Amino acid sequence: MAALMVAPFFALCAPAHAEDAPINLKTMGSFHVGGRLVEISGKPVKEMLFSPGGVPVKVDPNGTYQVEQMYVQYFIPANERGRVPLLMWHGGGYTGVTYESTPDGREGWLNYFLRKGWAVYNSDAVERGRSGWAQYPDIFKTEPVFLTTANPFERFRIGAGEGSFSQDPAKRRYLPGNQFPAEGYDNMMKQIVPRWTSTDEAIFAAYLAEVDKVCPCVILFHSQAGPFAFKAAQAKPDKVKALVAVEPAQVGDPDKVAALKGIPTLMVYGDFIAQDKRWPTIRKNGSAFAEKIRVAGGSVDVVDLPAIGIKGNSHFPMMDRNNREVADLIQKWLSDKGLYK
Amino acid sequence: MAALMVAPFFALCAPAHAEDAPINLKTMGSFHVGGRLVEISGKPVKEMLFSPGGVPVKVDPNGTYQVEQMYVQYFIPANERGRVPLLMWHGGGYTGVTYESTPDGREGWLNYFLRKGWAVYNSDAVERGRSGWAQYPDIFKTEPVFLTTANPFERFRIGAGEGSFSQDPAKRRYLPGNQFPAEGYDNMMKQIVPRWTSTDEAIFAAYLAEVDKVCPCVILFHSQAGPFAFKAAQAKPDKVKALVAVEPAQVGDPDKVAALKGIPTLMVYGDFIAQDKRWPTIRKNGSAFAEKIRVAGGSVDVVDLPAIGIKGNSHFPMMDRNNREVADLIQKWLSDKGLYK
């Protein structure tokens, strides 16, 4: 992985990729994939107020509902340079907003890869964002989880672990040298949406539907999307030309690593892992899975950013101050794999 | 309004606006506006399963939550031709997806106005889509409403009223000559997200925050956004340069019409209103409000599309087969008002 240490700075200076050059799109749009119809019956008719002080309206909750579909927004550059489209899958509690502007208002990875000429498909997992969500406990079987403002700060290697968060920005204790944009933290909390812990099957089914519709492709994925992306590639190996795992929280099916042997894979981890309570285990599981793929004949590059001189990254390298530097590394890797023209 | 009958067909043929010319963006991105912090306390710690078969995790629901923010995605053309940005506000139960691709996969009004050179800010109202939603009944005071697959078909002048929907597409009874793309109906249902009926205040507050951040502007709004947009303009008349009300479900504050006298307003209604159960009243309320604004010295153009020869529109002209024709009318009106260069 030594070659990755040489950042391709010349690329940043080329006018076609600079942030002051236009993003030229052939088209853009959105669609939903997957989902199913569910019948609800035997419920009492409810009286509801649709506006304060209004007349109560009778609402019959019985009927057929469309549920578990997934929203995908796509951008097709006028001059496509990726050999296949790039799918972006976000982590738990987040939406496709993960890859849009950073919480402090800089350009995110969606713009970065579009400017490079990749067709990008950015989705909201089932149950989140523009994918909508379904009644519980009738359809989703559990209650949703809501994250406090302290939770991501202490859990995702932004702050210095438990107790490091304060509602007062001046009193927050950041990991020293952290690249997460401190001034954007409160805005990042606004990106977070409720999530369920009982919807993995539905989320996975919709991702497979996206792969069927859009791929062959590269999948770039973050955190909770780890198992979905590895398992999607294991289910449809001919459709996936490369996997870029950014801090995957979990991995794929260890009994099906042979399916991944033809799919070049990059795993990227940020800083501050050794000193964290949970992340050493997560990181170790990633290595072990990579080793299994290699033993089965596959090719996996595991990059610990600090080991190649890129220091201070949180769990969110796409939002961190040096997000372009990490994107350069991914772009170079994809190019080295022959996926860029 | 006679001039509106002459559709500007030449504009469709100009290469800069045609669908085969690139969309050239200076930049694009997203942000959240508004919202507030809420403290939840005194709740018992819950045991939750984060993955099927896993170890139960203790989740403490007490703490501070970020709620009621609004998601805004923006696109800035390289050659801006609108004199101010164009804000797009969707209707009840929907998100900004309303203005993206049509449910049958054609380009929607977002692309149309971008190709014309407008900077477009497309949002998801508080509680919906990428804006997220808050715990109920702790923060939101009521339960959410879910729409059956039959509901929009029968209520929004696509099908021929109550009883016209069938889950079997072949058995659906459309209003004769309806422009809604029949093959896209099931896909349109995938766009719909749960909504509340007790969140008007929070939705309005976030819209005001967007107006403060982005405007001066034009606001183009649909259905439920009617009262929010009229009232936002009444609250901040200096910030709003024109209002385009597409089938507004309700109107603004009748006691504050004088605030709107300097804001040119276009109200557009589709077809099949007279024969509907609810829409004649909604339409009449629109006319009455327009007349009040005129009496106060304002300028309002009310267009019934069938009266100028544009027939068959449902409640969703931005999705209908002739969506470009209706957009042409809006574009011409904005241009006539001096808002396009």
C-alpha cells in the first residue's frame, strides 16, 4: 500500500476537477426500488384532528400499505469517467445526506466523485429519510431508536469517549488532533434520523433491488452498511466490480468469502481506534474478514489512515476536514484497479 | 391571462434548455435549518436487540435530542438566470421527491427549472424525509398518519373518486383524460412518508428559518404548503419576490392580506375540480383569498388550466404527463414579472 502515501496533488489542480469548475451533468433524478404491499385489517376507525381547532376526521387505518421501499437519487456526469456507476450507502441512523455537504458546509464526497466523472447513486436505506418508514409494531416489529446529542460524539471517535460531550460547545472534549469539524457537530446531529434494529432483512432486500437495477457498479459504504454491502456482493458477485468499505461496523458472511475473490476490496479505517472501547474489536473483525477473503484467493487492501500519515480521522472521514485527502486515496485506488478512464 | 394560452414551444427547442443538453452546476449541496433541543428525562432504561439473535443492549432514552430541523438540498446553475433563487415546498405526506423525477421516470420540475437557469432549493418539511422526526407523544403530540394505496388515488383527482381504486392496476378507474401517468402510480406511493397533524408550528418555524437563510426568493409550493408559504410571505414580505401556488390546499391569514400586496402571486389549479366532493370548496377558498389580496392592492393571477386549454391535470401537475407544459406557463409568468434575466 506504499503507493497510497503519495497523494495525487496534481489532480486537485486540474481545472476539470477543481471546486470552481462547473459540475456538468447529463441528467439527474431519483427513483424508489423494492418494497412490498402489506394489508392491515381489523383495526378500529380513529378520530383525528388534521388541524388545531378543526373538526375531527374519521380515519380508517385498515387497508393496503406500500412499505420498505428505498429512495435513490442519481447524478450522471456529461463526461462519464467511471467505468461503472458508484453506489453510496450510508451508516446507521443516517441518510444519503452523509455524502452531501459536510456538516460545516464544505463539499462532500458526492460532489467530489461527481466532479471526477463518476455516475453516483446515493440512497436512503429502508426506514430512513426519503424511503419512509412503516407502522410499528404492526409492520416493523420493534420501536425506533433515537440518538441523543451526546451519543455520536462519544461513540464515533469525535470526542474522548464517555462523558466527553457537553451541550455547551466550549466544554466538549475532542480527541486531540481530531479532524471532525467541531463547528459542524450540532448541524451533523440534524442529519440523524430515527432507526430501527429489526429491519435488516428489509434494508438488505432493497439494496439487492438497487444492485439489480443499477449494477454492474462499485459500492462505497460506511459503518452499518458494511454487512449489507459485503452480503450484497456475496449474493451477486458478477454485479459488483469493487467494494470500498469505509469504517465498516460489521462484515459479510464468513462462509461465503469465496464469492468475493473476484472483487477488489478496499477497507479504510480512521484514527483513535486503539484507545477506544469498541473499535479495536470492530477493526479486528474487519482484518479477520479481509484475511479470509485473501485465503480464498481475493484481493483486499486494508488501510489504517494514520499508518500512511493521514492523522486525526473520526468515524466520518467523508465529513472530516481532510475529507478530500481521503477521497483522493479512494479515487487513486479505484483508478489503479482499472475502474476509471 | 390570455397570453398564457400561447405555449412557448420555441423554448423547448432551444438547445440550452433541451433535455439532451447538460445541466451545468456551479455547485450543489444540502443543509438543515431550524429545529430545537428537547430534554427527555425520567424514562426507564430499556433493553433492546440491535441485531437478531444478538445480546440485548441497555438503552437509556433520557437525554437531549435535536428535533424539528428541516433538510434543504440546493443546486446552483453555472449561469444563473433567475433573479433570485426558487424555493420548492411540497405537500402533505410527501417530500422534496415531489419535484424530482416523475413517478414514471421523466424529468420533473426540479430539472426543468435548473435547466432554465434557476438556483433551486428543494426541501423536506419538518417530520418528513431527510428532516427526520421526533418521538411521540413526548415531543410530537399525536400519532402519525399513514396513507393507504387507495387514498391519494381517490382523493387527489387521479381516479374517479371513492371506490375507484383497485390494487389491480387493470381495474383502476381513472378520471377520463387524466394526465397522471397511470404506470407510475404504484411508484408514486413509494414517495409517500408518514405525516403528523400536530406539527404545523414546527413546520412553519423551519420554513421561516429557510426564508431567513436563502431569500430574497420565489416560493413555488404545492397543496399543504399553501398556508405555510402564504403565511411565510405575510411574515417576511420583503424576502419574497413572487409566490407560485400549485393547487394550494389552504391559504394564508385573511387578516394580513395587505402584507402580500407587493408580491405577485400565481395560483394554478388542475382539472376535474367541479365534479369532486372536496375540491370545489378548496378552489373557492383560493379564489376568495386572491380577491382579498386584490382588494388590498395586490396582484394575483388565478389560472384554471382547463380554462386555457390545458386539460386533464390531477392534483399533481409536476408529475402529470404534461408537466413541462404547466412548467412553461409558470416560467413564462415568472419571466413576465421580471424575475428572469
